[in-house]
Amino acid sequence: MRAQGWLVLVAGGLSACGGNDTIEPPADLVEFDAEIEVREVWTASIGEGSVRLRLGLAPATDGTRVFAGAYDGTASAFGLLDGEPLWSINAGVRLAAGPGVGGGIVVFGTGDGSLLALDAETGEERWHQPVGSEVLSAPVVDEEGVVFRSVDGRLSAVAIDDGSELWTIVQTLPTLTLRGNSSPIVIGQSVIAGFDNGRVGSYDMEFGRQNWEIQLASPTGRSEIDRLVDVGVDLEVFGQDVYAATFQGRAAAVDLTDGILLWQQDFSSFTGIGVDFQNVYVTSDVSAVVALNRLNGTEAWRQDGLRMRDLTAATRFRDTVVVADFEGYLHFLSATDGRFLARERAGSGQITSQPLSLGPLLFVQSEDGTVSALEIVDGSA
């Protein structure tokens, strides 16, 4: 029932406002004196957009190239620093998620319930493997296989050379879920994943055997909407800790080794998490950006000035925390106290995926099919 889950997502303001019969409008952008200068380094159009489909398409990199895909089937590669086009192909199938990059391949989830692997050097198809259900989060490519979440509740791994199935884990799927899934994380020989039923688990990469599972949030309430506890946002691993957030549930830290709950805070998010040495940055379901102390979960600061602007997960970039919104604006906040430092627009479409930070550059993809690379001008503070 993914379509219904999408209705819950866009109506987040309705539930957040205590059942009012109107949806709260997005906050107007406030004027402020920019403290840093943000500059667009390069931009590229990669194909027709995917307006309001809320797909899992976002730039990915192997450290020297940037890869991206569009809903119309276009997949492209660019030079990391200058955006020079390296190759572009049309896969002949709708792209819905990814790419994941590694092992010389670029892997997308497709609209027809398949995984598509392309050669990272040329864009030529390596394999196209049906997986039985739509994939709406980026696959993860590891030397031992490709791991992905699908909307039917499965966590699966397939062989990197031909896409043949290695193992699969099935979780109970609630009646109603949010549209989209969290991407798994591969750490050493373990796969960490979150599920629609509020569970987070660790599994052996080779065979899929369970290392541990924890119920991060339990369904409560009378209606199916009240009982939504979807871990539909990407997890983060920092050091020996796993950080996760659920819709209508918790933000929490879990020990990577044994799944012991380290701390938890009541929280509701359907976008995701950013993390650094000091804080965990969580975007709430009403688009508040909240910094929680990484060690104990106490609130360090909160920025409410972007309320209901349908923000992405936060990304730590240089000395800032960056979120993007439904109009294509990037908001650069102080990592110290959350104040506004700069604002820059990247494309005219909504940005739904977490910005990607790599060295001096920040990469984003908007729903109008634009990929942009931005930088903070040194000495502008």
C-alpha cells in the first residue's frame, strides 16, 4: 500500500498539527545576512525529471567520477571536479533508485522491479536482473555482492558479477507504510538495515544470518496511520554506533556490535540523519532541523525556520549543516548553533535526496533532472 503511504508523507503537517482539517503551509523564507559565500562549480542536466514521485535517485561517486540517473532511463557519468560529461546512455527502463557504485559497476533500482548494473567506465549494461519488487533506495555495492531493500519488506543480496540471488531476508510488512525505504549499510562483514515494521538489524554479509535485531519503535494507536513506525530513512554508522530514526517513533543510537540500545529520544522523521564527531542531525516530520548530542542524545540546538518545507536529511559539509527543500533551495546552517549562514538554489525542482559531501564539493540532484556541484568559497566567512 505504498501509494497510501505517500499520502501520509505529504500530509505530515496535518497529523503534526493535532488533526486540524487544513494542512499547514510551508514557512516563508526569512531574509538574513549571509556569513559565507556558496558558489556553483558545475551543473548538468541528466534527463527528464520525476516530479512528485519521491524516488530514491541521488548522485553517487567513486572518488573521481559522479554518477546519476533520471526517471526517464538516462544514466550519466561526469568528472568529479569539472562536471565534464564522460558517458550518457538511456537504459530503456525507468530508473527509480540509486545509483550504488563499486567494483567497477553502477547499479540502479528500476521501475519494473529490477536491478540494472552498468559498466562504470563505459555505461554499457553488465546485467539486468528482476528482483520481484520495486526498489526505492540506493543499492549498496560491496566486493561480496549488491545489497538492497525492496518495497515488499525484503533485504536481499545478489552476486556482483551477474545479479544472481545470494540470500534474502523477509520482514513482516505493516498494512500501511511510507513510500521509500532506507538503504542498507555494509560495514566489514555485516549488513545494517532498517525496516517498515520499526526494526533495525545486523546480518552476516556472506549468508544473511542475523547477528542482532532490535525493535526501535512499536506500533501504537487505533488507526493504521497512528501505528506507522517506518524506518524509512537512511541509517548512519559512526565509529561503533548505528544511528537511526523512525516515523512517529524514536531517534536512537545502537551499538554496532551487539545491538544494545545506547540512547533514545522521542522523534518522528521520514527523511534521514546526518552525523559528525559531535552531533547527530535529524530532520523532523515537520522540517525542524535538530542537533542531538552524539553520545547521549540530548538536544544541542534546533532550527525551526524551515517548518513544513519538506526538507531532506541533513549533511555535514565543511563547518555547516546543509538541508534542501521542495523549491530546490539549499540551506546552510551553522553546525555550532543552527543559525542560517547561506542559501543557494540548485535547479527549479524539489530536492528529495540527502546532499552528498565529498571533500570541497557538495552534490545535489533535483527532480527537474539537474545535478549540481557547489562549494563554499574559502575566506568568505
